[in-house]
Amino acid sequence: TFSANAQTKKGTVLLGAGSQFSETSWTDWMISPKIGYFIQDGLAIGAMIHFDSNDQYVPAFAGNYVYTGPNTPPNVIGAHDDYTLTDNTREFGVFARYYAARNLFVEMALTSMTSETDAWGPQTYFDVNQNIWVQENMVIQTRESSSNVRLGMGYTLVWREHFAIEPFVHLDLIMDGEMVMQGQGTVQTVETIDLSGSEFIGGVNFSLFF
């Protein structure tokens, strides 16, 4: 392990990727690439991006037949058309990093995040042709968006001069966040939830200096 002084000189390029591990299972770790440039000794500015997408296709199913008696037709349970569930997250941001003492750094970032999550479940809607309320299973969409201010600190553990492992902690301040979803189980009703708040996050970066 080496001191980070040589890696943080003016003109050095920082190329890294990180993931938070607090409040996240290891199977759901999200890698966020970042690139920075040291505009002076110990001070770097840069940009980060995160994109994660997972679509799940479910083919049509004719249902299971359940017999209720010898003289009654069977009931069809669980039938549905084909559908696709989407789960994606997009985050963009800029950051500034300053090395306060040798390998210890403080970092500030401004980010913007949007996400969309689909689920399959019962929803109620009004059928204008039959003039009745109808409940059936369909894709339910939930959208989130937020603008975050991130304040944190970390420690650069340099290995073989150019590669580093950087454990970090930071405070996320959600300045303008909301979640939009179908409220009360009806298609016609949209519910908006304020997500503003704050949380502490821990994680680790893997960085290259060149």
C-alpha cells in the first residue's frame, strides 16, 4: 500500500467505479462509473453515471381449471395475456474531490436520478362500454425522481501505484424527490408521494490513476 500523494498530482486522470453496500443486498449492488481530472494537486472534478435496466417477460398463460362439482363447468384461475415488467434506474451527476490529508479525501456530488418499476397486480378501472367498474390484473407502474446533494469522505488504499480501493461513507440529501404511482388500486387515481429526506450510505470505489 502506497501514499496517494503521487496519484493526486495536477493532470492525473481518475477512472473509477463504485457501489454502495449499506441497505443493499450483495446481489443488488449497482456499479456507478465515474471519471475525474485533477485540476490542481489534491483537487479533482468529474462526472458520474449509473444505468441499470432489467426487463422480465412473462408469456401468456391459459390458466388452471378448477372443478367445483360434477354438474358445473370448471373455473379458470390465473389466466393472463403476455406482459413485460420493467425495472430501470438512471442517475447522472458531477462531483468534486479534495484530498485533505494524504490518503483521506472529502467529496461532494450533485446528482439527478429517475427510476421506473413495474409490478403485476389487481387494478380497478371504469368500463365505459358496460358502465361498470371492473377489476383485473395488469401492469402497475411506479416512477421515482429526485435531485440529490451528496457529502462524504473516504480513504484511498493504493496498490501497485495506479490501482486503488476506496471505502467511503456519505450523506445523501434528497432535495427534490417524488414517487408517482396509481393510488387506491384504481387506474384513474394517481398518487404522488414526497421522498425528500436524508440517509447515510456506505460503499466502496475501485479506481485507476493515470
